[in-house]
Amino acid sequence: MNNRKTNRNIVVVAILICFSFCTQISFGQTVKTIIDKNDILIGEPIKVKVTANFSAGNNTIDWLSIPDSIAHFEIVDRSKIDTVTNADNSRQLEQTITFTSFDSGRWTLPSFPVKFDAGANQNIPALQTDSFRINVDYAKPDSSNELRDIKPIIEVAVKGYFWYYIAGAALLLIIIGLILWHYLKTRKKTVAPALGNSKLSPYDEAMQNLDKLKQLNLNNAEDVKVYHAGLSRAFKWYISRKQRVSIMNKTSGDILVHLTNNNLSKENITTAATALRIGDAVKFAKYLPPVYESEQCLTGIKEMINYINTNKPVNQ
């Protein structure tokens, strides 16, 4: 009979250990500790929930005193402390602490004190949370030695891009065609005024423009600027109409290259070059040439136009 009673007590104790639940009571104060597991893999978390109850007579509680360093264990997280006041004015504090271990073996997670203070004339001993034996181990290797089937080859549909390339090339050709069409259309519009804007021939119009320049006062700085700008413009306008292409925006250097490509003599090109470069100096360097030099420029441009008109038709 005594043996049966002893066995029953052992079973009860074993059940309590498996559920990792413990309650301590002292003068109306209790501390309960619950752990979620006793066997973990390395690095796996362990959650320990601590609940403390104390009566209305207590004034303060010194919550868990956990050291910064615990042998074989590390603190991962601490939940906030939940406080509940019961109907009888007693209070309950609860907190969950998460531990882990990176040392394989069987280790003891120690207990931690919870202290109560009920006043000057009452001495309440500190209560302890439970300590727990924790088994920390590696993941068990697969000892079945079973061969795994090789996964079959998955057929992948190859998407052809041939027609995408054809469409892209066609679109590119259309864009290039539109750009060329716009360029040619704009170019024709630019040349059109030089072809028929005046009823006079290119030569007659050029001579008329040069005669107008003779009326300017070459002793006046502003008239000198207008004079040389008019020489350059009259010469460019004549070449533009003669060739049926606008060179009005070309520089003096570009015009001289243009004349060279039309097989004009070096002497004629030099005469035109002198007049154009003096005009550039007046325009950009504020050079004021003497009257005779300005008149020589007009004479040179006029001779150049006469020579082109009578002897050397300019080819486009």
C-alpha cells in the first residue's frame, strides 16, 4: 500500500516537471514560472513566462533581477511588464523573457529573485523563479541513407523575338524616312525665297544693293558698320540666288571654301577674302577702317560678282 502511494507521488511530480510549471507562496505572495520547452536546437528561442501575485498590503515589488551575463544562455527579448489590479485590490505582474543558447550540452537556466516590500515593520523574504534543465543540441542528421530521386528536366518554352526585331527595324526606317522628308521639305522652303522673291536677276539685284551702300557716310562709325555688313549680305545673297541654295548663315571662312570648290582663281578669292575679313573685323573687333579701304572692299566685291556673272558661272 505504501509503495502504491509512493509511485503515485512520483507520477505527480513528473507531470509537474514536464509542464515546467511552478508556484511559490510566501505571506500571500506568489511567483509562477512557465517554460515552453526544455529541449532546443542551437540558437532556438526559449520563452519563460513569470507571473507574480501580491496582496493589497504590499507597497512595492522589486521585479526580476536578471544579470547581464548568464552562463551558456543569452537574453533575446523581454516583453513589456503587464500589470493587472484584481477586484480585491491585489495586483498581478507578468512578463515573458526569451532566452537562447549557442552551446551544445545540458545546462541549467538559473532562478531569479523577485522581492516584495510591504512596509517598515514587515519582512517578506524574496521569492525565486524556477530553474530549468535545458538540453541544447544540433539538428539530428539524416541516418536513413535513402537516395533522393533526381527531379525531371523542366521544359522551358523559348520565346522567339524575330518578329519583334523586324517590327523594330521597320519602325526605325519609318522614323528615319520622316526625318529625311521633314529635312528636305524645310530645305526647299529655305531656298524658295532666293529663287523668286525678286523680279530682278541675281546680278542686277546685287549691283542695286551695292549702289545703295555708296550713299552711306564712311566717316560715321555706325554707317561704317552698316556698310560692311551690307557688302557681306549682298555678296552672299548673289551667290545664294546664283546657285539656288542659301549660304546666308555661312561664315566668311565657309564662303571662301565654297568659292574654292567652284574652281575660282586664287586672285579673285583673295579679293573676296580681304573684303569679307575686314567686314568681320568691323563687326566683331569694332575695327574702323579708313575710307579708301572700305571703298576698296566694295570695288573688290563688285569685281568678284562681275567675274562670276560673265566668266565663271558658279555650279551648285
